[in-house]
Amino acid sequence: VQTSENHEGHQEAEAIIAPIEVANEFTEQLTKVYDAYLEMKNAFVKSEAGKVKKEASKVLANLELVDMGLLEGDAHMIWMGQLEIIENKLKTIQSESDIEKQRTEFAAFNLTFYKSLKNFGLSDKATYYQFCPMALDNAGAFWFSSTEEIFNPYFGDMMLSCGETKETLHKK
């Protein structure tokens, strides 16, 4: 177990996030959530709070179609913990009209969504986990992209290409 400082400067343990074998159907459903996520992320890139709200609703709708009954044992419990956080962050993004407040929730959403994608994977695609050290008043924040090219959702046009790919998550 490694330790690192989180965005508030506190030490926290980083558990190794390992892939979990799950039914392909579950992975396919999670991939649909990811596909909807990309549209929400693109709305953040354009700094369009109203569009972000709409796209967050679509991500939530796809999330509701994920059948946790396909998971057993530890996988089920891990997903339930992640699902609660993901849902709460999406609901806040959906209800908020201030783009900066949406971005703060988006950053927190991405930390948990990362765990979900690492644990359960995506069907037939890779994703790029990207990071901007200047986001959220220099606390830094992550996001996912379908391309290696940087389109920063935290600054939009102001600093569109600020960031780097930290990890590539490959298809299951």
C-alpha cells in the first residue's frame, strides 16, 4: 500500500485497484455509461453548464440500466460502494447551474469512476485517464478521454491542451 497526499493535503492509503472478472454483459452496460460520460466531458470542454446538466442526466439514465444482479460477492459490494458516490456526484452535476461547481463534482466523480473502470473494464475500447495539475485552483483533477489528445474539461478554451495522459486503460 502506497501513501499519497490527496487534494486537501491529507495522507491517505492508495489500495491497488485490481481488475475483477465479471460477466461481459455487465462490462457492456458499464461501457454505455462511459460512452454517455464522454458527451458530458465534451460539454465541460465547451464550458456549457446547461449541456453538462443534460448530459449528466444521460449518464445517470445509462447508469440505472447497469444490472448489479450480474455481480456476485465482493464485486457486488465494490460496485455498490462506487455506485452510490457516482450517482450522488452526477445528481449534483445535474442540479447545479454553475460550471465551476459542476467541475468540482466532476473531479470527485472521476476519482470513483476510475475505480469502476479499473475494476470492471470496458468492452472493445481503451480510454485515456488524463490529468491537469492546474485544475481546481492547482489541486489538480482527472478525466477520461477516448483519444490521447488533451481537451481539458476544467478550463475549456482558456487552457484547452493543458494536461497529460497518466494511464491508458485497455479493453477487457
